[in-house]
Amino acid sequence: MRSFLLLLVFLLARPGFSQPTADTRNLLPVPTTVRWGTATLKPKTALRPQFQGPPDSLTAAAVTRTLARLGLNVPARNQSAASLPLQINFGKVGRAELFDEERYSLRVTPSGITIDAPTSLGVLRALATLEQLPQATGRNVVLPEVDIQDQPRFAWRGLLMDVARHFMPVSVIKRNLDAMAAVKLNVLHWHLSDDQGFRVESKTLPRLHEVSGQYYTQDEVREVLRYAAARGIRVLPEFDVPGHTIAWQAAYPILASGDTLYKTVYQSWRLANVAFDPTKETTYKLLDTLFGEMTALFPDPYFHIGGDENDGRQWRGNPRIMAFAKAKKMLKSDGKTLDKHALQTYFNRRVLTILTKYHKQMVGWDEILGPGLPKNAVIQSWRGKKGLYDAAKAGNPTILSNGYYLDLNLSAANAYGTDPLPADNPLTPAQQKLILGGEAAMWSEFADSVIVDSRIWPRAAAVAERLWSARDVNNTADMYRRLAAVSRQLEGLGLQHRSAPEQLLRQLAGPTDVGPLRTLAQVLEPVKEYKRHFQGFTYTPSTPLNRLVDAAPAESDVARNFNCRVDSLQDAMKATDARGPVFAMLASRRNALAMRQQLQTWQANNSRLIPLLAASPTLTEYAPLSAALSAAAALGLERLALLEKQQQPDAEWQASALKQLNALNKPAGQTELAVLPVIRRLVELR
């Protein structure tokens, strides 16, 4: 019995089975310091806001929203009702675009709640924390006694939303702003133009938005700006130049470097390698006209000009541009080859002059970094840490997006492990101060307004914690536990990251039981990185995103949870080696039973799903994955049976099983079985 108790304690300490030592509860991001008390604020206690600070309607409205979500607001009809104070003290109205302080303290006691902050931004961050505090006690939900001191590690914590490739209505932007506020992200990077569309109404150059069709009116832009400001979020507009500009050139051919005339926006996701002509004064005149209008529309002091993925091939193929480059000494040492970077630097400096005239600070992707770039230009590094560090070493402020590309369908753990300033960074203290933070990026080739929430959330919350919390907050298992709680919270805010994929599954299943299709979808993931472009299915901007790949999660929670059970099984085997054969004890049996039930479900699912897969043209392509799941589960059950008997597999069986798993590991329908590597681990256990 003593061995059983030791094993039980060991198993329950594994990821997925309990909370870790640090008592983080459901807080994400983890605050700087947290001290929990033993008392609670009684359930259903009404709170009466009391403000000490400058009059601020936005802060008052935020308090009202929080109290409504918590169900703790004083009824307007009964102002005399017994209530406790929600005391809010702040020094000034904060401006996110000026990087005003977001520091706050939050204290919850049985006698009320107090928030102290230097600015109203800190109050907003405290309210976000307050909304994560409720915990169940019996049948009641209470606020625990706590004292929190908190401040962000990085000032720039962003989310890029690409609305050029797939247009996102205002309602989609708003609900994602609510989600950003919930996890303390503070910059919406709005990617508003690309080859496939120009998405803002221009009154000075109206053909830009008219050619694109779907766009935001300027009134709608102002509506989004107000909504974001009320949540302490800046809006950084991006108009990508000189590449990614077919939509511009379809409207105004005078901008083109090549001879091709575009009558419509680009109808492909492949990189077009089309760029503005940087030698014409008419190019800069048009940019001056547009940027004069857009800088007035967007109040943020920063303005993003893109600058990425221009390989210069159109410039090299244009004799007039090459003659210009030769006259400006922009050729390489052979005297013949264009120095593309030099010519783009010339273009960047001309654009910078325009933005400086309109009192904006330029932001661009890491390709714009080069000799002569002014030190106030902000570099956004998407190609790797080298670009981030090179920018800081050159004296430029910089932000990191490499490692935070949500559209690559990598895990939350992958993003969580990406730190803009790890302990071993090569920068001096002065250079480290130039690392402003980072941005998660959601490029939308394969995310329309229906499924985009499921591609951003909840994984973006892992990036939010990495950018807010201390470097040593790095318990991945605990992050996943809290990520599940945040996911439920976001659902309550109106996010559709769960409901939209479920609705798509129901549409695919039609009148049949959706259960078998859901079982398969839960262990599928879209292929990683950019593989979806190259797997036998050609996409255009008008291709409906309504296949099983679009309903599959970006990261399979079911596969990850099964992996946790394999971890526990492996550790239990190691722990019991010195104590004799205790594998049959109840704690191990409970874990093994859950694994067996899951494997049996997967094994039997194919026979249940075959009729639907055969009858549906849109689902037939996933039949190999359904069969592979069944076959892999059967191998897992064989290995589990041996483990329960405390028998080692013979080498021949193990080699055969691994060979079969290798053969099953083939993508289909732009998806892959996320659970195959986990079952492989189970088979390899010894």
C-alpha cells in the first residue's frame, strides 16, 4: 500500500493532472507578484465603484463592463442596496500610444476591492486580472482574497490581423479586441493592404478601395479606433510598400515597375514579386497624397510601411530603373548587377521623409534595415532573432514576430518558448532597452472571418504571457492548464474559436451524427508552416474555407492530453523500477484505463465514419486519415496490453509496429494526424 500511495502522489503531480507548485490559479498572464489570502468576497456581493482620479468616461465604462461580466454590479434601481466598495485610484488618463504606464496593484478582501494605478491604463489591466479571479467554492463562485502587484515586461505587445487577404468585418475586429484586452495585449497591428486587397476607404484616391470591393469606411475605422482606445489598445495601420502592391497597381497603373497591367486585385496566394517603380516622382506624389490622408485618419504616432519580400526582379528587368540605379551608384561591385537593397533603402528614405512631414514614426519589416536608415525607424523582425538583434545593435527600436506566426499552426508551447530577450541574448544593457516587445501574427490566406478566431485563440494568449510576465514564468504545463481557462473566458466574451469549428463540423456531417467526424477532427491539425500551399489543392481568395482542414484545431488538445498520459505512464514505470512490480496498482490502472478507452474509441471510429466519408465528396479525401487513426490505435492497444501485464515487447513486434506507424504518417486533405507521434511514443516505451 505504501508503494501505491507513493505512486499515486507521483502520478498526480504530472502535467495535466494537477496544479504546479506556484499558485497561478487561472491568471494569464501571470502577475509580477501574487499573495493569496484565505478569505473570500462573499458570492453575489454587489460592488459600488468609487473613483479617485480625473473624470474619465472610458474607465468608468470599463468598470461597468467588468462588473456586469462578474455579476457584481449594483442594480441601478436599487442604489441603496447593501454593497461593498470597488475603490479605483489613478493619477491620470493614460495614453497607450505614448507607452504610458500600465502598472497596477489590485487588492481583494472580504470588505471590498481596491485598484491603484499611475494611469487609467493600469486600471484597465487590473480589471482584466479581476475578471480572471472568480473561483468555484461548492455551489458558489467567489472572489478570493488576494494582493497583486503587476507590471508588463515589454511595452509593445501586439496582434497582427491581416484583413487584406480575407476581409474581416468590424464585428470580428471588435471581438478580437475584447480578447486582446482580456490577456493584456495592447497593439492591434492592422494589415490593411496587400496584393489581394486595399481595405480602407480613400477619399483622395478612391479607386484603391473601389477595385478591392470590400473595405472599411472611414467612419468604420474611427469606430474601431474608439473601441480599441476604450480597452487601452493602440491601432497600428500597415500599408505594405513597395512590394505586395498589386491591389494598388490595379487601381493606379502608374505605380508599376513592369509592363503587366492588372485589372483586378491578385487572385492567388503565391508570392507575386511585383513592386512599385521607385524611380518615378509620381510614385512618391501618390504616396504623399495617400499617407497624408491615412496619417490623419490613424492617430497612433507609428505608421507601418511593410517593406518585405521584394526580390527586385521587376527592377532588374526594367532598363530605365537599371539606368537610374547605375546613375545613383546602386550597382554591385561588378558594375552590372542591381544592389536591390540599396535601391529599396532609397525608396524607404523617401517614404520616411513623407511620414516625418506628417509627424509619424516609421515601422517596417526587417528587410528595411540597412546602412543609412535613421535610428528612429522601428524594425519588426519576422525572419529570425538575428534581425531583431541586428536592429538593436544598429540603434533601432525593434519588435519580434519570428516564432509568433499563428498561421503556421505551430503549438502554443512553441510560441511560449520564444523569448525576445532570453538570458543568453548577445545585447548590451543599452541595446536590450531597444527591444520593445513583440507581436503575434495572423496572416489570413487560410483564415476567413468565420474561422479566424480559432486560428488566433487561445494560442495568442501564450504570446501575451511571454510578453507581459517575467522571463522565469515558463512552466509550459501550467500555461496549458490556464490556457484552457482563458479559452472558456474568451468564449464568454463572444469569441467564436470553439463554436465556429463545431458549426462547420455539423454542416459537413449533414443529417448524420456529428460525433464520429468530431472524433477524427479533434486529433487532426492543418499541416504546418507553408505546406498547405503545396499539397495538390489550389486556393484563391474566393475559395471557400469549409473543408475538414478548416474545422480541425490549429493545435489538438486531445492529442496533447493523451501525450500527458503517456508521460505519466513512462514516469510511473521509472518510479516503480526500484520498488517492485506495482504497475497494477489502482493509480496506474486509472491512467491506463483512460488511455485504453481513448484508444478503443479511435480504433472503432473508422467503421462509424466510413459511410459519411464515402457519401460526402468533400470528406472522401480524409478517409486515409480515418483508417490510419484506427490502425494506429490498434497498435497502441497492443502495447498497452503488454504494459499492463508488465511485459516487454519483443524487438520484432516493436520494429514492425514502428514501421507501420511510419507508413501511416502521411497527410491528407492538408491535415495530419496529431496523435501519431504520441502513439509512437507509447509503442517505444520500455
